[in-house]
Amino acid sequence: MEFAFLLVTDIINTSYRRDYMTDNPDPEGDSDTSDSIDEMLQHLPGAKERAKKRRATSTSNKNWSKKAKLMRQRPDPAVLASNYKSRLEELVELPKVTHRAGKKWSSAKAGIEAHGRMPIYYRLDGEVTHTGYITRMAIQPEDESDVPKVIQDHITKDDTYSDYNDKYDVTTFLVTEGKRLDEPFAQSELEQIEGGEFVDEDFSYQPAYVRQRDGDFPDF
């Protein structure tokens, strides 16, 4: 109601200023104003929804972390993560596969929203062995309806993650174009996206936000 009152007040004030400042005001101007108000009121629900989206976007922008901004702005962002050997074999064998993680990958999602997809490196025992692209991601879904169906549909039968964790954990995401590297390399060759330091050879957490090596993702 407050939004509607302010909008109508602004319309009336604008109309008044227009008539007052015109050399030959239209004596029937009140009718035009009334028509304008009625027309604008018809669009109030849509205007309120657009205003709500703008406020949400503005708040989201202000709350981005430095890493999230870098993942959005840099031309070469990537994620470094871990997974079991059997899950990585599925990554190569299948065109799409769903993976899950127990932490929020907010900066990765920010990058996906900006670029459309996000390159991901997978490591085993500190050695990067596989790559792929994250194309969809759900973070902290309240229920199954919050998870895109394409993500739901590509949890493999052999994936036992949900035997020990929530079926849709804190972060659930879809990976495509998975491949095994012909020449695996040490994760310490990857430069962190923030600070310019390289990933420590003993680093075991996930995710790490890194810069792509030249040539690893030529289609990005």
C-alpha cells in the first residue's frame, strides 16, 4: 500500500508541475491525469515485482565476497575440488553427472551466473587428474523442488553419497564434458584467484578458487 501511495502521489505531483509550467494549460487536464493514474495502477503489481527484483539484485551485489567478484570478473576462473575415483570414472563415462559437497560454493555459483558455466579441476591425492564444466548448481535447497530437475536426474545409481549425507547437500551441482587428463599435474601448479599465491601441495579442503592454466579450457 505504501508503494502504491507513493507512486500515485508522484504521478499527481508530476502532472501538477506539467500543467502549472505550461503557458496554456489544458482545462481538461484533470481527466488526463485521472486516466494516467488508472493506467499506472493497473501496472502496480508488475512494477512492485520489478522493484523487488532490483532491490534483491542490488543487495546481492553488495554482499558478494572478494572471491565471488573475482570469479565473476576474471576471464580465467576455475574451481579445484576432490572426489572419489569411482565418481571421476563416471564423470568421463557419462555426458552429465551430479556431484555434491558439504560446504557452500557461493563464489562458484556467482561465477556460473556471470559466465554461464564454470571450469572445474578434480584432484586425487594432490594431483589434478580430471576436468569438467559445472553448468547448474543448487545451494542449501529447502526441498527437492528447489533443485533443478536436470541435477536430480543425473545422480548415478552407484553414487552412495546420500547413504551418509543429505541427498541434496549444502551444494549440489551438475558437471558436463568430463575428461581424464593425459598428463596429470600437481595442484601446486594452480594459482589461487585471490592473492596470487599457488595452491599448497598439501591443501586438502574444497573448494579452492583458482586461475585456469593456459590451454586447459580452450572453449571457455
